Amino acid sequence: MDYKLFKIINDLAGHWDILDYIMIFSAQALILFLGFGVAALSITRMKEWGKELFFDAAIGVCTALFINWLVPLFYLRPRPFLDHAVAQLLPIDPASKSFPSDHSAISFAIAMAVFQYNKFWGIIFFILASFVSVGRIYGGIHYPADILAGAAIGAIASVAVKKFLDYLLKRSKSVL
């Protein structure tokens, strides 16, 4: 099932230049816009919840990346282009891990952090995170399961970090 879905998405690559450009941009550069976006929201909403959003997102991303670093110690999955003939549009080290996707983890950690503070912008960020993730499949370097695992890790890490930081903030206020 994982490979079949990969094949459906990846088989679209290489047929339409404009779609290829959009998906390559999504897979490689859109993640930067998510980072800039969370910084911009943090600045514009500084008096409300901006500072908390910034730290929640940053610590959530770091937590997700730490978990992603641990997973290959137990399960190492090769990239799709190593096992199958695929349309590979994105350059990447063949020796690097495929599971879970770091780009998905980062994107969805940011999106979930934003969503916890502002539902409207959170939905926009989730849509953009989805483009980042699908672009990685389209480009031939991740299976859908890699993306789903990364997205789940990122979102769960973001929720857990917010709960933990809220707990610490509440506890510090009760001590003072």
C-alpha cells in the first residue's frame, strides 16, 4: 500500500514543468516560509501569545528532530530510489535515512504550534506543511509512511511541548 501510493504520486513527476517546479519548491524551500511565518506571527502577536508561540514552535521542532534522530537507531529504511525505479527530482545523499521524514516533522511541529494559538493561521500552516510533505514524495525521496510518521512525530511533539511548558509556567507562577 505504501509503495502503491508512492507510485501514484511520484508517477506525476517529470510530465509538467510547472508542476515539477511547484513541487520542488514545496519540498525544498517552503519549509523556510513556515519558519519565517512563525517568526512573523510571533512578532505581530508579541503582546498576546507571540513569545509563547515562538518558544513552543522552536522547542517542538527540536523535540521532533531528536525523536527522528532516535528512530533510525532501531529501524533504518532506505530511500525509495534505492529500491525502485523512480522519478527522483530532489538531490539527496543516498545513505541518509528515509524514515521518518525530518521535513514533515519540522513542518507539522510548526503547524501544530501555530494551530494551538490561532486556528485560522494553523490551518494555513497545515496546508503548507502538507505541500512540503507531498513534495518530498513527488520528488522521489520519501514514502508516504515516512511522511505520516514525521508528521505525527512533529504534531505530537508540539502538543507535548506546549503542555509541558504551560505546566512549568503555571507551576512557576504558583511558587511566586
